[in-house]
Amino acid sequence: MADKVFRSDSGWFFIALSLSLVIYGAIPFLALPTLGQALGTTVGFAQSLLNEGGFSLYAKNFGYPTPMPRSFGLSGVLVTEFFLWVGLSPADAYTSMTVLFLVLAFWGAYRFSVFLGASNKLASVLSLLWLSQPVVWNHSGYSMLSLGISLLPLYIYVIFLLCTPLFSLCDKIRISCLFVFVCVVSVFMDGYTYMMFAVAASFIWLFTFCKEKKSRSHMLLFSTPIMFVGFSLSYVLYVLYIGQTSFHPSSMSFFRGWGLDLTFLFIPTQGVHWVWDLLGLSINRSSKDFFGDASVWITTFSIPIILVGFFSWWKERKKIYLATLFSCIAIFAFYMSLGPSLKVNAVKSSLPDGGEYYGASIPETMDLMSTGNSVIYGNVPGFKSMRATYRWHALFVFSMWGLVIILAARCEVNNNRIAAFGIPLVLLVTIFPNPVANFSKKWDNRLSAFQLEEELLLPLGESISKRDVVAFLPYRNDILVNYLSSMLDFTTYNVGGDKNLIMAKPNWPLVMKASRHGWIDSDIKERIYHILSQNKADAVVLLYIDSIKGIHSWPSPPVYEEDFKPIVSDLQETGWVDVVKHEYFVIIQPSDDLPENYQMNGNGFSVGNFSYSNYHSQVGELRDENLVSTAAEGFLHFGPYKYLPAGRYGLVVKGESYSSESAWIDVVSEKGGIKHFEASLSGSSGAGVLSQAEFEIKKDVIDFEVRVFVSEEDHIILQGYEVFPVAEIILDE
């Protein structure tokens, strides 16, 4: 029986596919590839669509009152929705969806390998090599990005079919429909791989048009119009669904931080590749030292396939023009993956503050050589949205894999089967993960999903009813809330996903918008009373756990419990609300004693004792908890973007001025659009006082801001400031 399996093409196909699924962790009822993205951004959306009867494409459980589109991954969400509908658990529904797309990806890689000349058995091995690339399976934490990368061979195989002359009308109709369908699936799967698909299509069209003279009429009259229709239609559908053509672009510092460091290509990261760990040739890397996040260095080790790919191009470049085509795509993708700056072991310790302030981004002031592609990232549509620049590495690795196919297929044609099969198998060994550790992690993901349901989801559902409106304070990038709200079918203003958060906030009640992202401040108690008394929500939930980290790793520590304790204690003392405490959260609901139409007080606030965690400055330097000008022109201070109700207020700015000929201060809201007060800083007006004034706010504002501007000649030390309400004086007539 075993002999028949190994002799048959289907046996090789099944074994290679099964190994691919095991490496990825896509085994329904046993493993879960990832936890956070699976539950929060996929199951959360899928279940919310199902709550609407399964006929909606917009989630309505979170981001209330704005119906939420899925900015990426709708293709996977719809399939997950089906598996939820048939009764699978959230974890197994996600895994089943993953299996479906990985089977499709494996088939695409298999057909592409056969298209390039590999036999059926060799194509199975080469397909396993593709899905075993770390850029595929180690992106599983990013869910749809990973699946989009896995599907690249299918996307590009369809491009080649489209550019190949067809004589049958039925074949032309079939390939045209397939291409348009793939374009739509791609754009709704992941934006990064959609752009790679489009770039690869451009290269393939150009090379085919230049090299295949007999195909030019076919290219002009058939391939070009279908490509235009496919990409245009898919883009228009996406824009109509999302409701906007683009989002606010990230700073170039973000693009720099997420660029590929050359050392990541050549030196494997510890804990990723089994053989290099055994040989002691891998090194430890963490976000404490490197920019971006872990995905930048755990998915990009690829020197083995680069060497084989380069050898393939050198050996076959004169015989097979596709070798040069793949090389050109690889060069472009590699160049774009570097980002705007060339990094060679660039570490945060090279920055004055150890990179603590900049996090994953690299400031322009860091001494790095420019690659020049900031012109593309800063100006070309599509590219402007690809802020995680290292992800172009996926197209680069695909191109190298294409060169490996060419080399292996040529070896097979020349009856060198040992080399034909040996090359991909040796490459597999160099990138294979530790099988025990890898599977254990995926096994634990599934157990954590059920544990999260038992320890958080079900207890929360005991106090919140279906269709209740709930506010989680303070708001964050609440990916966990997507899952909680959809599974319990309640409605919440909160939402996870940076793009969805941008869409939701403009339609929130003012009191929700007024709270600062992630800040547990003294205004929360007032905000709770206001929300509940004004019937903005049926309940307020204070989560003790981090709503991002909590869904990516469970159990999660109650990191905010101590911060909330005094607030909860004060709430209980008033008797205005009913408080239900749990290990991971507190639910606050109105009692009969809660005053009607409670209004937030304008108690004012103070800002001082500056640190890296609480200051906003363009040109200031942090020194002894003060902001000090640095002979540069710009804002010494801006922010803090607080809620302030209408009323009259006083302002006292404390500090020292040694020279302030052109410095000024103003008080603004609506991103500087409304100015409430402005004055020059000509010198201290008292002991340690730079400025003092009164001003009026005519209507509630949510982004109150005090700005201090300095020029190159000014020398100012800002110690802090205080904003406080001023009682109106009513004169008798």
C-alpha cells in the first residue's frame, strides 16, 4: 500500500500538502495557526456578519454606530462565516478556512511548477518548499497577509495563462473569468500581496511583449484589456466597499523602521529554524534592540534559496528568458523591501535614548544611507500604503523560488533526478521549523481559545444582555472587543484595527471621542456617569487586561487592575451605579440613584514632570523633567488633546525664558482650526511664570491643545502648565 502511494502522483501531492498544513499549524480540531488575528479580526467580523443573518458585508456589533467594513481579509472572513454557520467552534472555523486557502495555494504552486517544466512528483516537492518558506508560515500571526503570500504562485500562474496565446474561445472566456475572480479575491484578501500581484503582472506583461513577438497581438487585443478590467474592477469594488480611496499615510520614519535589515537575510533568528539552532548558528533578536516587530526578523532568513536562485539564473539565463524575468522581479522586490534607508545591523542603542521614544520607527536623524525609494513610498498610490516595507520580501522569495523551479526542472529533464529532488529537499532542511515546538505552539493556541471563552467571554455574558450598548473605557485598538461583542451579540463603540478605529471615531458621542487613547485618567469617573445618565450606553466595562495583548496570548495578566482600583472604589461610594467585579474586568451599570443628564465638570488639569511617555514636542529636549528648546524652529510643546467642556478657563504656564524674541503660545482645538487664545512669550511675567491668561471655550472640545512655538534664537525651559475653570462674574444691573 505504501509503495503504491509513493509511486503515484496523487500520493506525493497528498503527503506534501499534509506536511505543509502541519508546518502551518492548520489542523482542524487539533491546532490553531494563531490566536489574536484568528479570534479578533477574523472570527469577530465573521460572527458579526452572521449575527445580521449572513447577508451583510458590514459588522455592526463593534464600531457603533458606523457599520464596519473589513479593511483586509474579507475573503477569509466570508469563508469563516460559513464554517461558523455550520456549527464549528470559532477556533476550528478559522482553522478550516485556513486549510481551504492553503489547499488552494498548494494547488496554485503545484500548477505553476508544472507550468515551468517540473514533473508532477517534483511539483509536489516544490510546492511544499514554497509553503515551508518562513515568509509564509511565520506570518501566520498576521492571518490574511500570510494567506495572501501563500497564494502568490496562484495569482502569478493565472497571469502567465492570460499572457499565453489561446485559440479556443471557451479557453479565453474561462481564463478571463478566472483572472477577474483572482483579482477580486486578492484585493479583499490582503493589500500588500495585491500590490505584489499587480507589480508582477506588469513585469510579466512587459517581458512577454518584448520577448514573444508572436504573442504581441494577443497581448494587445486580449491580455491587456482583461488585465485592465480585472485590476480596475477589483479596485473599484474595494473602494466602494471601504468607502474611501486611502487612509492617512504613515510617516516615513515608520517606513524606515519596518525596512529589511540585510543581516536578517544571512543570519537566522534563534527559535525559528531547527537546523541552525542545533548548529548554534542562530542569534537572539528582540524588539528591545531592533526596529519594526518580530515579523521583520523571523520571516526573512533566506540566504539558502537566494544562493540557489542566483546560481539558477547564472546557469539558465541564456536558455530560458523566464530566469531573467524572475531576477528582475526579485531585484525590484528586494529594493523595495529595504525601505527608505539601508540597514545593516541597525539597532536602537545607536539612538541617544536607546530608541525608547521612537519604538518601531527610525527617525530621520539616525545616520543611515538613503535607498532613494522614499520618493516612491511618499508619492505613488498603492505604495504609499505599504508601510511595512519588508513585506516586499515575499515577492523576492517567490522570485527566488521560481528560479529554483527552473533549475530543478532542467535537472529533471537532463535525467539528474538526484539533483532535481535534492535541491528543494536540502532547501527544506535549511528552513524547517522545530517540529515539536512549532506544533506545541499551535496546539496551545487552540487550548487558549477555549480557555479565553471560558474565563472571559462567558463571565462577561452573564452581566451583559444581547443587543446592549456597551462602552469599554478607555478606548484602545480593541481587537479583543471585536470578538467579545460579536460572540455575545452586544453593540459597542469600541473596535479593533487601526483603520476601523479611524472610521468609527468621527461618529462616536463626544464623551467617547474625548477620552484619550489608552489613558486611564481622572476624567474616567465623570465620563462613566455622563455616558450612563445620557443613555449613551447600557453598561461601561473597565478591562483589567490589555485588549491587544490579551487576545494574542491567554491567560493575560490584569495589568490595569491597580490603576482602576481607586476609580472603582469612588464609583461604589456614590451609590449612583451598580458595580460587578470580575478577575479580568469590572461592569458598571446605572442604578436608580444616578442623576439624569449628568454633565461632565470642567475641572481643568495640569501638565508637567515631562517624561518620554507623556510629552509631545517637535524640537524640545527632555531634561530634568522639563522641555528645553534646542536652537531649532518648531513646537516646543503641543497636545495633550483633552476633552474640555464649554466655559471660561485660566491658564498659567511655568518655566524660564532667557531669550524669547519670537516665541509664542496659543490655545487651540480641532487640530488648530479654532484658536481660543494667543500671545507672544516676551519673557517671564512672574517668578517662574512664562504666561498667564484667561480664555473662553464656547462649545465642548475633544482635542484641547496648548502649543508653545520657538524659533532658532529662543531659549526657553518649559516646566509645565495648569488649566483651570474660572467662575463667571455676574454684575448687577
